[in-house]
Amino acid sequence: MKRICITFFLLGFFISLSARNYFIAVNGNDSNSGTIDSPFATINKAQSLVEAGDTVYIRGGVYKVTEEQVMKYKNIWGLVFDLEKSGTKDKRICYFGYPKERPIFDMSAVRPTDKRVIAFYAKGSYLHFKNFEVIGTQVTIRTHTQSECFRNDGGNHNIYECLAMHDGMAIGFYLTQGANNLILNCDAYNNYDPVSDGGSGGNVDGFGGHPLNASSTGNVFRGCRSWYNSDDGFDLIRAHAPVTIDHCWAFLNGYKPQSNKPAADGNGFKAGGYGMLAEVKAPDTIPMHTVKYCLAYYNKNNGFYANHQLGGIAWYNNSGYKNSINFNMVNRKSAAEIVDVNGYGHTLKNNLSYEPRQRDKQIANVDLDKCNISNNSFLPNSMTVTDDDFVSLDASQLMLPRKADGSLPNIDFMKLKTKSKLYKAGLGFSARNNENIIK
Ligand code: CA
Ligand code: CA
């Protein structure tokens, strides 16, 4: 009896420890066993089997996702890959592009009538998505709508790493609920919706952080790039919890892909706001977002934008170049009073502005007496900035391939020469993390 108990104990112990790997491949079949030599065809099959600690390896190639694969229709949404299983702190569920391969999910054939499309929908927690791309996500609704490549809707502690969402009609990444999620080293580009709202493209941001409740704290965008999205690069409108954007680049947003044709809002970092309508309720406590070590170049409208926020935003070590306005701090007067006022409550330190497209608009709409401002290239004292302060002003470097580990490429663009007084002052996105200064 004792031996049987020990056997069962060891068996249980073994099963709980044995993280499984499943494989999917473009030439796979869902009736296979899911090993590397007998791979499945779909995420759907793999995720029906995964448990905490398991990894789904996605082999390289283009996966032509079909409308039959939509896992759930819920209200106005079609959730293509409905990922509601959770890992645990020590045993994540991982969906990884196979090392040294780069799988692509082509969503262009998923066109459910009158439904918004969400390609990867994460309600589960402790998930880790890494190393794959989502292209061609569709919009079919002609009135006001949006589709999304990824939505985090309730999952906590998820990691979205080294993903690319591009050449579709959808927002790249969108967070509505969930705490302590990390969006790391992801790219969103060439996204424009020509179908809804007469083709204005007004909802297609690269990245959206819009936590609906005050408990959705600790969400961070880090090392992400956003370009040629028809609305904004990064958008934090209607957030009920503070979000951090760190070491991210936003450029050429607000234009139709690969063109100089203007599309919608076109802000690099839209870091707040609740709109200017009385019926939209702002939270009782206005979250203070942080935007640091970020770079905004040639967005159609503002580089760094407070967007009528009802309080301050922390802006540290950001660089703005050739945006229409580089730093626009405009706030709304109060929840009750829907009028614009010069920005209050902002912290602005170690920021660098050069050659905004509107003359002298290094910074606009700021109330100096009601902000904590020091050591920027602009207010309260202005430093002279010239081409000669920078190692390079060649913006094409922004689109260079990422490093092998997925991190941002090393660039000289907007990097300060060590002899520059701006360098010595520790300004801009390329300064080394100087937390001692920015406190
Ligand atoms: Ca918009
Ligand atoms: Ca937007």
C-alpha cells in the first residue's frame, strides 16, 4: 500500500513538473500528435491542450488564418484566438516563434460580417507571446469601429515580446484591463483602415494603453516602435490607471502607410485625456502616466501630447524632432469645466526639442508656474540646439532591423555628440538612464 502511494505521488510529481512542448507548422495537421516531427496546424488545437508551464512553438512560414478558426463571437467582436487559459508565476504558458524562424499570421481572410476582429485576445494571465508577426487584420464595418491585432483584456503579468503587427487595418496592441503586463520590443507599422468612417483611419494607433479600472496598474511599454499608423503612435486616452512608456520610438504617424498623405490624429505619444464630452466620465483619481527616454520624429501633429489630460504627466528624457509641435502640454481645466487651459501638474525634465515644423513650437500650452520643469533644451531657459549637436540626423536609421535579442537597433540618429553641451546636461532619449537626475 505504501509503495503504491509513493508511486502515485511520484507519478503526480512527475506530471506536474513535466512542461510539454507543442509545435505548429504551416504543413501541420491538427490530427497529428503535436511534436516537432508531427506538428499541429493551428493555434486553436495547441491552446486546447496547453497547461501552465507548456510552450507552443510556432515554426516559420505564413499561416493563412481562416474565418472558420474564429474561436468565439462575443457581442460585437470576433475573437480569433481566444486565449483564456492561464499560467502561473513560475509556469507561464508560452506562444513562441521557433528560435531563428519568424512565423507570420496572415489575417486577411478573416472578414466576419458586422464584427470587429481581435486576432489574439488574452484574458488569461502569465502568458508569454514572443517572436511572431500579425499582418492583414481586417475591418468590415463601415461605420465607427476598430479591429485589433492583440488585446489584453483582463490578463495580468503577460509578456508581449518581439512581435510585429503591420500592414493591416487594425490597432497593433490594445490594453483594456489587467495589471503588470509588459509590451517589450514590439513594432507596429503600416496600419490604416480605409473602410470605416469614410476611410479616415482615425482609430488605428500603433499601441493603446486604456485601462478601464484603477486596479490595472503596472503596465509598461518598453523598447517598442510605432510608425506609419494612420492615427497615433502610442495612445493612453481614457486610462483609469497609470501607464509607463519607456524607451519607445514613434515616427511618421498620422499618415497613410509609406506616404505623405495625411490621415488622422498623428500624435507620437498621446499620453492622456478623456475627450471633451461631458458624458465621458473621468476617474476620480487622475492617473499620472510616465513617458521617458522616448523619441518622436515627424509625426503629423504633436510629438509628445497631453491631450486635454485632467492632470499632469511625467516626461523625462524625451527627444522631439520635426513634429508639428514637439511638446504640447494642453490640459482640460477640470472634470466639470470642459475648456482647454495651459498644462498644469506636468513634470518635464531632461527633454530635448529640435526644429518643430511649426516655428518656435518646441513646447506649447504650458503653465510654467503650475509645472515642475527643469533642465530641458527649452523652458524655462532655452539652450541653443544646432545640427552639430547630433551625431546624425538620418531618420532612415529608425527603421533598421532589431538586434538578435529583439532590442532596438543602435542608432546615431538624434544621438548627441559627447562634446555637445546637451550631452553634458544629460538631455534626450539617448542619455544613459540617469534616474538620479530625473527624480
Ligand atoms: Ca483618433
Ligand atoms: Ca488614437
